[in-house]
Amino acid sequence: MLHHAKKKRTVQARYVVCGAVALLLAAVFVARLFQWQIIEGATALEESDKTSKTNVTMPTNRGEIVDIHGVGLATNKTGYALQFDHAYMTTATENATILRLINLLEKRQEKWLDTLPIVMDDSGNYAFKGNSPKEIKYLKSKDFLNVNDYANAQTCMQNLIKKYFKQTTKDQKNPTAGYSKSDLRKVISVRYAMTLEGFDYSLNTPYTFAEDVSRDTVEIVSENSENLPGVVTKVTTTRENPNSTLIPQVVGTMGAISEKQYASLKNKGYHLNDRLGTSGIESAMESMLRGTEGEKSLTIDSSGNVTGDKVLKAPVNGKTVFLTIDSKLQKAASDALASSVKAAHAAQPMCKSGGVVVLNVKDFSVLAAASFPSYDLSKYPSDTAYTKKLLADSANPLVDRTFGSAYTPGSIFKPSVALAALQEGIINENTTFVCNHRYLRFESSGYTPVCEGNHGAITIMDALAKSCNIFFFETGYHTKIANMNVYAKKLGLGDKTGVEIPENTGTLAGPGEKKASGGVWYETDTIQAAIGQSDNSFTPAQLATYAATIANNGTRKQVHLVDHVTDYSRKKTVSTVKPETYTDNSDYSFLSKGNLDIVKAGMRKVCTSGTASSSFADYPIAVAAKTGTAETSRADNTTFITFAPYDNPQIAVAVVIEHGEKGKYSQDVAKAIYNSYFKVNQSSSSAG
């Protein structure tokens, strides 16, 4: 019995121990559970609540360029673009997302931006893209792949694969598995461009994968958004030129920012992938046309997801620039110039080009400026084949023959010489010189230049009407080159017009110019300069300025292409151009009214009984003009300046047809412009 009691106590002790152990284990479990759920759970909750903020830019629209009536010349077309937003992309899925998007677009025959300077042939071999030396050099540089200069395309691709296809998980043994060589090149091309544009380093720099994407494709992308993380659709504006052949030289082009430009522009808010004006008004008015980006704050959770946003600064669109150009008159000028050059070419094959400028006489605004041959802004420079064709054209269609090219003027220079001689008292209305066809003042030296006619005794007005060289040889001889040039420059010749776009300043012939070219100035040079030869050369814009200044009684103003600027909506005027006065003759201190009247009367006589009478004698609008034939090393240029109406001038026109030889062709251009401006029925005016 004693043994039984002892055994019973032993069993009870075991129960106590087991119970104690069980209680201990329960206590540990509860304590651990408390740590998990309460202590560590609170920490985890705190971590999940952590967020960060970052600021990103908001895009803006570029301002538009329109004519004086609001007709579009460089406008914005609303479209769609596909972009990668860094804030929404993940490293693990980046390459797969890119390939899915490429396949989707190629299936729908949509284009994506492929800029990698390495191509792959049908055999799967890599080669450097032709005509890309700068891109290839940078690709190899220490700033990108850091490979030897002699590295071939295959080596560069191997390095690019290492750069962009990295392990994203420990289990991923081959990051390129499942990618064909073609797939690799396509993905790398996109990643390469993303790196160049700063996408890899900044949440603030979205990458535009494709532009001008169709609405149907955008909808498909949206439907597949779960499989395309980070791909966003943006409503964008793309630049277009609705009247792309009308006045391309003035409107100008846009292009990418070079690395050299970016160094100075980045502090002005430009991004490396931005575009800016590179010529014409697009460039000259860049500060007005460019808008101001906005700024938005993004809230990002600990997993990298954007959970909220707030606009800090709304974007401001660029301003609309109204030009002084009248599209209807511009078309009339362009068509007439093209027709006359072609007609002249049939008679003289050397004739292939010309230029014409039309100014408002009162404020010197440019109403039309046509250059022939010309080009299509919708194709240049974006269409590579078209651009190569332009560059190979011997007629040089990319040359601006209105503001950028200077020509020997010939006899249209004579009114300037007449005004200088009259104002200096060298001649008067009744001064008579005798024209016997040949000028004999320098006969002893064997130099005897000639006149086209044999006019006998002649005065200033008839000398202008008949374009007598002998009269102006003698007038120039007595007036002297220094005096001639003072007046010519004040009239706008050999001086900047002040126009907004780059211009050629032309040349006034004289001792200084001659010396600069290693020559010596003689009196025989003076008499040649007096008839618009020698080293004299002026742009059509300067010649139109000169004609307008005479028509405006000697007062010359700044030539301008911009009339006014409004906000983007065109509702509020921001600024209006007030042209500067370059030569003020309001008090007739520069040129007397009497002397101006003599010269203007002579220019009127050109049209009634002189060298332009076949074109304008019976014209219903009273026209004043001066014809010119300028000798060149090849066939003669034909030049023409004119203003109308004679009694109350409104517009001035200058025409130059290179190697056109016959004055009829340049007169026809001016006549067509007058027909358009004054609404003269072509059939009611005599044929020119």
C-alpha cells in the first residue's frame, strides 16, 4: 500500500510538470504573438504609412505663328503620344513592358522612336548606322559605354546588353532569356534613348516612346494597362504647317537641342529632349513662342506607387505671333515670281531663281516676301529623302533670296544718285548732259563705257525715264562716291533693315570695300557705282526699303515681319510692334520736298513713257518705278523697284530675277502683285 501511495504521488508530480511546461509554452506563445501583432505590427503599420513627395513638371504648348488675318502658318495639331512615366515603372518589368509595347505598335503599323546608331541585317549581324558619326562616337565614349574607339557594333551591343539586361531577382539566371536578337536590339534602342534623355536618373523626365499615335491604338494601350505598367497616354500637340509652301523661309524650322546649346539653355528651363526654333520666326520669336512649364507634386508610398498629386504651378502656353504677311498677297507674289522665272528660264537657261519683297509704305511692314525656288516646310527637314534632294538641287531652293541674298542692283540705283546730286546742289531739274552713246571723259586712258541709247541733250527726269547711263556717269563723277554712299545708306541701301530674322547687310561700293579686297579705288569705279554696278549689292528687302523710303518722302522705318503678339487663345494682345524710325525726314532736312518730287516724277515717267511703259502706261493705278539690268559674270540680272499709287503711295515692291536679262519678267511680277493688292482685273490692264 505504501508502494501504491508513492506511485500515485509520482504521477501527480508528472502532471504538475507537464502543466507547468504547457503554461510556460502558452506564455511564450502569447508573448511572441503579442510581439508580432502589437509591437512589430505597429512598426509595420508605421512603415506602411510612410510616404514621400517629389515634384514633376507639367508640359505646355508652343505658341502659334499666323498671318495678319490669323491664317495659320505654324500651328499645333492635337494628337496622342505614348510616354513612359518613371514614377510608375518598375525595374523588374521595364524591358518586358517595352517589348510588349513595341510589338503592339508594330502589329498596328504604328511608328515608335528608334534612334540607336546600330542596325541589324537580315542575317542577324550588327552594324553601325551610316551618317551617324557623332552618335557612334558618344556611344563609345567614357560617358556612355567606355569602350575603345575601334570597338565594332557587335562589341557595343554586348556592352549594351550587359548595361540594360541585369538580374532583377536571385533566381533569374539569364535576363535575356526569351528575347530574340531582334527583340534585344529594339528594347536596347528604347533604353538607350531613355538614358540619353535623362529618364534613368529623374522622376521628372518622362520619355516619349511614340508620337502621333492613333486613337484606336491609344484605346488598346489603355485596355491593356495592367500589362503595361508605367505606360501613359498623353494628349499632345505636334507642330504642323498648314500653308507649308507659302513662306517657309520666313516661318522657319524647329529642331532638336544640340549638346552645346543645352549647356546654356538648361538654366532657362529647357530639357535635352526639347525642340526649339532653329531658323526664321520660329527662332527669332523663340522667347515668345515657348511656353512655361507647370509643376506638380506627387505623393509616393513605400512601394513606389503614386497615391496622390497636387498642382503647384499651372503651365502657361506660349504666345501667338501675328505676322504682317498677307497670305493672299503672298500667294500672288509667289505664283507670279515662279511664273516669271520659268518664262525667263525658257529664254535664258541660266535663269533659275529670284526674289520679291512687298512693303507697306507707311510703317514698312512686310506684306509679302517670296523666294524662288522654294520648299515645303511639311517635308523639310523631317523628310530625309526630300531634304537630300533639296541639298542636291543646283538652284539652291533652301537659300533665302529675300533677306539673305544680295544682288548687283543695276540702274535701279540711279534714283539714289539723283537725290544725292540734287540735294548736294550738283545738279538741278534743268541740268543737261549730252548723251552720244559713249562716255568720253576717260577716253585718254582707253576707258569709254557706253549707254544703251543715244539720247542727246537730256535732263534728270528723262534720264531716269530712259535710264541714260551717260547722264549718271557724269552726275556720279561730280557727286563723288562718299556723297553718293551717305544718301544711299540713309535710303536703306547697304544698311540693315532691322527685320527680326537674320539678314544680309549688302555692300555699298567704295574705297574701303575695294581696299579690303586688295584693290585700289579709281574715279572710273565711281562712275560704275553711279549706275548700280561695281561692288554694289543689295537684298530685295533693302531695295524695297529704298523704294518705300522715296515713296514715304525720305523717312525710313524699321522693316518688320511681326505685327503683334497675343496670348495663346488670341484674345488678349500682349505687345504690338512699333517700328523704329531710322531716317527721319518729316521736316525735309535730309531731302527737300522739291528734290523728292523731281525724282518721283522721273520714276513716274518711267511708267508712262520710259522703260516700263509697255507694262504700266495704261495701267489703271498710277505707278512709279525704276527698271534695272545688272551685269554679272554670267547672264544679266533683271531688277525692278516700284511704288503705287503715285500720288498717295501704299505699297512698295522690289523684284530681282537672277540672270533674267529682260526687264519684262520682273515687271510682270510687280504687276501681278498690284493686281492682287488693288483688286485690278487682269483683263482690264494691258499685258506686260
